[in-house]
Amino acid sequence: MTSSPNRRRTAQLAVTATACLSLVGAAVASPSANASAYDDDLKAVRTATARFHSTGQAVRAGYEATPVCVSIPSGPAMGIHYENAALMADPAIDPRRPEVLLYAPGEDGRLELVAVEYYRSATGATGTPVLFGIPFDGPTPAHHPGMDTHYDLHVWLWEPNPAGTFAPFNPAVSC
């Protein structure tokens, strides 16, 4: 029996929901680190990613939208992930070149850049990556088919996050 697009979409959402529910504890336990301790680093990331307020610029730079908005049902969200496959495959961590850009629908329905995410595959990892003195979350289940189990670090640069600058989910964001 051939799977219909709606069934495939439902399966993708189920995978996403399962992954997100496994992160609820991490979202609550993540440090709400004082962003002022990282002002210079975060300013450099804001400067390097400002052009990605335009999804067109993101696409031209190699980022591709994923099929779903990652959120916890009736709860906080990460948003819509635009992933750069080349950066995700590269084990180097460059703060000015995040592997993932996070967008959320604005009041007018247009996507707005809300955060960046640093990504490292757990395959072959020898330890938890660290950036800005903050350990990545993980290993985390894939958000969608085709993504590896991974470590990630979310940085809420463009949308304040009451849960903390480096928390994976933002209660102020919805899908």
C-alpha cells in the first residue's frame, strides 16, 4: 500500500513530536545563562547572521527549509529550521556560520529570523561540543527523517527567550 502525503506528513509530525517531548526536560533544565557574559560573542553572531532576516538570502547561502515547525504540542517552539547541509556535515564549529537558522511566523504570516542553532552529529562524536562556554544539548533525536541523532545549541539572538538565551525551546514562539 502506498503511503499518502497526509500519512507521510503525520508520520513526520509524530517523529518531531517524539523528539520534542524527549527535549522537554532539557528545555526546563537548560541554564538561563546570563547573555551579558557573552555580549561580544553574540554581537559578532548577530552581525554575521543579520542578512538572514531574508529567507531568500538564507536560501542563496545554502540553507534549506525543513518540512515542519518544531514545537511541543500546546507548548513552546523552536520554529522552522533552515538547515545548511554542508555546514552540518562539517565537524568544525564556527560561531559566525551556524548550521541552522530558526524562523517563526510573524504577525503578518511572514517568516521572521528568531534564533540560530549550532549542530554536530553524534555519530563518531568523542564528547559534548561546547561553544561560548556552554555545552551543547544532546545527544538529541532527529527532528525529521534524514537528520542524525545530534548535539545542538540554540542561541536566541532575535527573539528574547524567557527560558534563557541558550534554551532549546522558546515559550514566546509558536508555530
